[in-house]
Amino acid sequence: MMGDVVRNDSAILKKSYLECERIANESSSSFLRAFKSLPKEKKDGIKALYAYCRRADDVADGDWLPDFSKFTPQQLGSLRLRALQRSKVLDEKHQSRGTLDHEAHITRLCALIYLRDNIQPAVNDNLPEEKFFLAFWHTIERFNIPSQHLHSLIDGMEDDLYPTNYQTYDDLRSYCYNVASSVGLCLLHLYGYDGQEAEHYADEMGVFLQMVNILRDIQSDLASGRIYLPISELEYFGLTVADLSSPSLSTNPNWHEFIQDYIQRCKVHREEAVKLLPMIHSESRKSPSIMVSVYSQLIKQAERLCGEVVSQRLSLTPMQKANVLMSTLGVISISHED
């Protein structure tokens, strides 16, 4: 699948994993810091999976493009045609044009199609220029990670090229599945697990984490014109999209009620998500436990801030982070419950 020469050349594969580590180290994301306790092969797998997901996210954000320098004019033309066709499908799905100018939109769709094409290992020796793919494929094969989860991730990146228009919590859940639960389901196979319900709880974990991310990033998202909060739910609480930009929003009692309801929904997803932890193989359990602890503390902070989440970004102090780590190691106790 990867080509016999590449498959059997451990030096090439090692260089690929080093490239994944380089990509991972470029980011200061807390996502990676939660995985330090994993065995080496799983930690390497995390970095390879992260490299792919990072590049997909970078494409959507306009921060990276694949190396198409070795593509023939015919190959580039075929890729552009597919991007134009995909754009029509997505325009119809969103009932809208993308948020970028036409050329930038098609360029990013070309890159996402390229990443989607390379979810599966190359069937010949025409390997991608990007070095991280070999380690990524090796990880997918080693841990038997289903490719459909990565296709869902690319779907989510495509959606981010369009205006946000989530009307209900069901709409928001679909988005959370694509950009967060899909990754969690990949991680689940890498961790190892027992129990038929594990995938359901991994999905809930992704929804919980992403809904907290939306609260954490609400200021920057509003500044860039992106609203992930469900519009019909805002209207139910007597709020409009225009209210979200009002200087008096933080003192609006309707906003306080909406945030309290949103936080309660986060907690419901968390109650389901924590049921995943005992199903994960013991050697891998610490990492997701840290994630749950961190995000549970963010939820508590959101409750204290309430309406002020639009003016104060959710974050933990160094001492709070230390307490989370010690609680995960069993030194002190921090409850996930209220």
C-alpha cells in the first residue's frame, strides 16, 4: 500500500515521525500536552494524527497549502475542476457562497480535496511531497483507525469556509461531530478500549469539548463575524444576532439565561462523556482524564463569569493547571461534578 521500499525503510518512516513531531511542536496547543503519559508508540501515533489534523485546520484558516510543485498541468487542472464541482455542492448545502473571494475559496478546496485523497495510503510510488503522510498512514494502519472519521473532519473544514448558520443545537452537534468527535473517535482506536458504548461516549466527549471551545473562543469568533451559538435558541431567550455585538450584552438578563442554559447542556454532554474513561485501556486513560478535568474547570469558570464570557476569555491559571494535573495523578481531588 505504501510501496514496499517505503514500508520496509525504517529510516524514512522515522524521518516522517520526526516531521510530525516538528509540526506538533509548532503549536502551543494544550491538546498535545495532555498526551505525555502515553507509551511511546501511542504518543508517536498522536503526533502523526495531530499533524494531519493540524494541516487540515491550517488549510481552512489559510495558514498552509500542500506542495503542488510536482503536479503536472493536467493534474492541477483535474484538481481544480473537482474543487469547482465540490464548491457547487457546498454552496447548495449552505445556501450561500463561501466567505472568501472565489480564487482563495477554490484554492483551499483544492487543498482539502488533496488531504481527503491522501487519507488512504498511496497505491503506487507517487508519494505526496509532505513528509508527515508516511507516519500518518503507518498510524492509521497500526491502530486500525476507520477512515470515515477523517472524512468527517475534512467535511468540517469545508464547512468553515462558509458563513456560520447553526439554527438549533442539533445543527451545532453536527458541526461538533465533524470537527471534534471525529478526532476523538480516531483517538479512541489509538487508546484502545472495551465496551460497545465507547464510540457513543467518545462522540459525547467531542461535543462537550467543542461546546466549551465555542464559549472559550466566543470573543475572537464574534470579532471575525463567526457565530457558532444556535440562532433559534438565542431567539428563544429574546436575543438577536445584533445583540451579540452590543456593549451591554454582558449585563443583559436574557444573555445570562441563555449562557446558563448553554452551560447546563455542556454539563449534560460531560456526564455522558466521563462514562468513556473506564472503557479506555488503563495505560491510555490518564490523557483523556486530564482533558475532562481541564474543560470541567473551564465550565466552572464560565459559570462564575456568566455573561462576562464575551469580555473575559476562559483560561486556567498556572495553579489551576497544576491542580488539574495533581488531581489526575491522584494527589488531590477535583470533582467533575458541581
